[in-house]
Amino acid sequence: MLELTGVDTALSGALVIPHGVVIAAAAVLGAGALALAWPVPVLLSRTSWPMRTPIMALLLWQAIGLAGGLSMIGGLALAGYAAFPDHPWPALIPALVFALYLLAHLGATIVQVTRQRHRHLALLELLTSPHPTRARTVVLDDAVPVAYCLPNGARSVTVLSRGLLDRLDADELVAVIAHERAHVEQRHDLLLLAFRAWRSALPWFPIAARAEVEVAALVEMLADDNARREVRDEVLARAILQVGAAGAPGGDQPVSGSTRVSDRFRRLAV
């Protein structure tokens, strides 16, 4: 019994982390979280290279979001441990609460978006008719040129308005449909969902809103690159101007502002 007690004591002593190391690690994680929360995303949003390689920029935005969240949680945990080294488990409560808060907002966002899509699909069944030649494509009887997709697994649909069909020529229509098909096939909605949840969890945090807007714009550019494989750049540019001029949404959620349409058009001319 004495031997086992001695082993236990030795093991617990070996697991004790020096207080200075904990404070230093907490400071490093805090500094990292601060950098990922403000200067890094601001600098990224102001550079021009993401327009040339949107997929790399999207991966970087995901890395920033994930690393920033983990740094915040880890920094809180280590700061609590440093403040109360004799009570390590209670010291972890703030970090656990913050982690659960973020996960709860992610779950709530998933439920909200799922319900919205179901309601949207129900409305589309009432207000649209199937496209005569294209599968999983419906036509909305509206004079405004509108094109968007509604991702929903096997029930995903592409919505085109009558005004769009009347305005675009055959090649431009191919470009628009290829763009919307990319949103569905590449599941861009899941990427947008994560950043929407981040913004919902931190509505007071300006970088969360900026990240959502930047990622939405990059998703549109990635879908444009898919359309460029089927039509010439000038055809896609004309289609973007036709749809974007009316403020029509692209993808599951609208991309804010005509500036993003201008960015998409400008990159095709480079």
C-alpha cells in the first residue's frame, strides 16, 4: 500500500506543470487568438491574391476561424489553471462554457437553416414549374432576372426566373447553371453555415461579420471558376452582369453588395 502511494505521489508530481510555463503558454495562446481575431483577417481581406486563388483563400479563412476558436478556448483554460492551480477542474469551467456556447450556436444555426430550406422548398413547389429540359431545375414566374440554388441533399434544386431565361442567351444560361451546380455539388452551403454560426455566436465581433462576407464572395468566385470550364470568360462576365445588376442571390445566401459583383467581373478580365 505504501509503495502504491509512493508511485501515485511520484506520478502526480511528474504531471505538475510549472506555473511559469502555464502563464507563458496562456499568454502565447492569448496573443495568437488576438492576432487571428483582428490584424490577420483584416490584412487578408485587403489583399488581392484571394481573387486569383479562391480555394486557397477559403482554406486559409477556415484555418483562421478554427485556430482562432481553439486559441481562445485554450487560452481561457490555461489562464484559469494559472489563476487557480490548486483547483484545476473548476478553473476550466470558463473555457468549457465558451466551447459549449460556440457549439450551441452551431447547432442552432443548423436547425434554423434546415427549417428555412424546408419552408423555401414548400414555397417553390407552389410558385414554380419544372424546367422542361433540365433536371432538378425549376422556373419562377418573375420578370426580375434571378438565379440561385437551394442545397438540400437529393432534393437540391436550381431556381431560374422567367426574366432570366428571357434575358440570357444560350451560352450565358449554361454559365449561370454551371455556377449554381457548383454550389450544390461542392457543398458550399456547409462552408457558409460555419461562418454564419460564428457570426451568430459573436454578433458584437466585427471580424465575424467580415469573415462571413469575404467567404461568401470567395464561394461565388469558386463557382465562377467551375463555370469557366464550360464557357468563355467573356460569356460568364456578361451573365454575371445580367444577374448581378438585379441584385439576385448567388448560392444559398445572397452575396452582399455590388462591389462583389464588380470583383467577380474584374477577375475575369485579368
